[in-house]
Amino acid sequence: MADSREPPPLFNDDDDSHKDDDTEDLFTSAVQSPVSEQTTPEDCRRQEGAGDPLTSSPPAASLTPDPPVGGHSDFFESSEEATEGGFSSVPLEHPAGGGGTQQEVSLEEEPDGALFESTSTPKLQLNQDPSDHSLPASSILPPVGVPITPPVVPMTPTTTPNLTPSITPAAPTPITPVTVSRPSPEQLESESGDEFIQVTISDPQKIGEGMSSYMAYKVTTKTNITYFRKKHWSVMRRFSDFLGLHRKLVEKHLHSGRIIPPAPEKSAIGTTKIKLSSDKSTDSASSDFIEKRRASLERYMNRTGSHPTLRADPDFREFIELDAELPRATQTSALSSAGVLRLFNRVGETVNKMTFKMDESDQWFEEKTQQIESLDSQLRKLHAAMEGLVAYRRELATSTAAFAKSAAVLSSVEEHSSLSRALHQLAESTERGQTIHHAQADADFYLLSETTKDYIQLIGAVKDVFHERVKTFQTWQHAQAMLAKKREAKAKAELAGRMDKVQQAQEEVAEWEVKVERSQEEFERISRAIKKEMEQFEVIRVKDFKDMIVKYLEALMTSQQQITKVWETFIPEAKAIS
């Protein structure tokens, strides 16, 4: 029998419970029944007045997104705020009967306008043990009349969740370090690796009386080089100690192709005057001689110290560091036997230079030799002109002083008051001009004349180095000639059948072959060393001449400005004559 009952309709239009299906969330039925049983009228009234406590936090931590179209909140509300700094605490009320205590639930701080929704929150809520966080139903239910949504109970995580969106960070802003203290120039040079050494010669003192007396100078050194024991110290040295140091450096480094700065020349006349004069009767000529020697010694020590190889020499380090008297240099006297021997050696080397002409195979050395000869000739002419300029300046200062004295005498006998006053002012102005002329003459001498004279002597040191190369070449040629003779003697002994001399000749040939090879290596080594030394010499020479010209022009401009100021002061006095 067929069943006469009709199947129930699929949708019941008369049922009011389904009139808002188009706006109801699918997950509402999953949690509506158990939550609604815990709702009380008092909780509903609190929800209507204040809203959801989880969505009514301060504006800085608001997590409520914009509601969907239709005015219904069918979305998951999250109480966690995505921040980079940590969690903040929001008080939540416990259910009734809990004594009115509040529980602080940590929430992440979120800047204004930032919101990140987590789709995994409902799963955490559904799988959560209710005993861990006992919250009242009123804290998660919406107001009456609004479809309920699955509540999300905030949890205090044991680890910080990573809610930061995947955003490529911008390039970091460079930070300028704050300078705490300003280092000294010496510290900057030490850190940057620039080594420096500065030697100052001062305080010339006459020690002893008569012909046994001598002059001693205070040698003050300031450096940042690590192999020196101190950074600043002073010692006393006599003039013969400087000559002894120069002789030791020449003996040790000249044959290696090093350019040794020349020491100041020893003047027998000036030294004798100083020895015979007393401290009280020292005239201006002796004072000028002492000052010239002091300046020459200072330039010599600084040039020697600027050479990396020479300043590391044990004799140089002992000279500037040992705070005691050095052993007496006995071969520095011009009239001693050693001095006479040096004179003969120089004569012999001069003759050798004139008689032996080396067939130069290196074009660089040929050009440099011609350049050195031309530079030597021009520097000597320049030095002669500068000496004439210095003499003119000093003569001008002397004549100006004589004119000032004459004007002063004339002003004393002049009866006209204003004219007498003007003549007196003229004498004073001229006397100040004499002082300025004398200072300019000293500047001409120490800045121009002495620097040029030093380089004339340095050119002589360069010629000595070139001559050492020539002597090395002569040694090499001599070894080759001797090797050819030994080979010829060996061939003759073999032809004569004298086997006793063949063995000896063979040993001599082997010995001279080694000497030829060693001499050739020595010649090539000294050639490379001279090229390197000349590069450094040219750099320093250009720098020294630049400094010389700049300092001379500055001194000249200063003196001219001073003279102009002197005469500008005198003009009103001259115009006042009536």
C-alpha cells in the first residue's frame, strides 16, 4: 500500500526562526546552545550598555573591524593585537560569584589603524579546555537581537605568536657615531700608520775654556715610531758627535746605494773664534756662526730621520736615545791623520771619475746623470745670487740705521718745534724700518740661501752614490777580465799537458766565475736601490723647494706690510709741519 503522506516541505516560510538565514553565520549553531544557557538578564543589560568588553578596549588597542553590509557582526572577533613589542594587559571580569576579582589577559599592543585577523582562532577556541580560562558568558555574548558569533577567548600564549605580515623592510638608516673625545694629531698619525720623527736642536752651550772647549747642543726628539723607547726625550751632543754619526752612516749604507744627507761642514776659523772668546765677550759674528750651525744641524738630523733605513740604524738610534756621552769621535778633525787620509781618498776618487768613463747601458742613468750635473750648476748660480741678495738686505739695514741716527741728531738741533718733532718721528720710523730690513735679510738667508746650499751638498751626495755604482761596475768588469785570463791559463795548461796546473787553473776559474756572478748581482742591486732612492729624493726636493718659496713669500709680504704701516703712521706727522 502506497504511503499517502506527503513529504514535509524543504523550507517552511511560516517559521520565524529562518527569516534571517541570509545574514546568519554558519558557525552560529555550533556554539549557540551551550553559551546561551549561561546568559542572565543582568549580563544582557550590561552588554547593551557597554558592548562587548573585548571590543571596547582603548582606541590604541581597538580590534573591532568594520562590520559587513547589513549591520551584523558575523565575523570572528580577536582580542589579540599584532605588535612588535609584546603583550598588554586588559582586565576581564570573572563570572558572578567569583568575588568580583579581575583577571588580566595579555594582549599585544598594536599601533592605531593596524589590524591582523587570524583564521585559526576558531580552531583554538573549539579545541580549548574550558577549565583553563573560566570566563562568564556575558563577556562573550553579543547584545539581544544580534546574531551570536563564535566567541574567541583570549589566551596568554607561552610564546609570542608571529603576527607580523610579510613586508620587505626598508633599507636601514645609517647612524653617525658620536665622538666622545677628539684624539691628538699624534694619535691620528699613529692609528693611520703614518710614522713621523721630529728632531729639534736648541740651547747651544760652551763647555770648558780655551782650546779644549767645545759646543754642546740639546737634541730633542718627538716621534710615534714604535721601536723607539719613548715618544719625547732630550739628550746633549757635541758637534763632533754629529760628524761621527755621519761617518758611520756613510761607511755602512753608501755602498748599498743609499743617499746619505751631508753633515754640516766644520769651519776651523769659526770654531777657533768660539774657543778663544769668553761667554761675556761673544760678538755678533760668533752668535751668527753658532745660529747657522744650529740650524744646519737641525736640518741634517731631520733629513736623516726622514729616511726609513737610516733612522732604523743602531748608530742613529743610539745617537738620539742614549742619555750619556758618546765615545769621542777621533777621526772628525780636519787636521788629523784621518782627515788627511780622507782628503787623499777624495783626490783619488776625483781622478778616477775623470779618467774612467763608463759605457752606460741604462738610458735612465744616462739621463739622470745629465740632469744632476745641470741641477748642480744651476743651484750654484742661484746660491750665489741669493748670497748677493742677503748682503744687499743687510747693507740696506745698516744704511737705514745710519740714516735714523742722522735724523735723530738733526731733530735735536732743529729750533722749529713742529719740524723737530717730525724729524724725530722720522728717525724712529726709520729705525723700525731698519729692524724690519734686518729680519728680512735673515729670512732671505735661512729660507733661500741655506736651503739652496743644503741641496748643493745633497747633489754631491747623489753624485757619490752614482760613483759607487760606477765602482761596482768596475769591480764587475775586473772580475770578468780576471776570469778570461784564468780560462786562458787553463787552456794553455791543457794544451801543454801539465795536469798538475790544470786542476789549480780549474779551481781558479770556478772561483772567479762566482766572483763575476756576485759582482753582477751587486751591480744590479745597487742600480735598483739608486732608482728607488732617486724617486724619494725628487719627491722631497719638490716639497722642500715649495715650502721654501711659500715661506719666503709670506715673510716678504709680512715685512712689506710692516714697512707700509710704519710710513702710514709717519705721514700725519709730516703733514702737521707748519
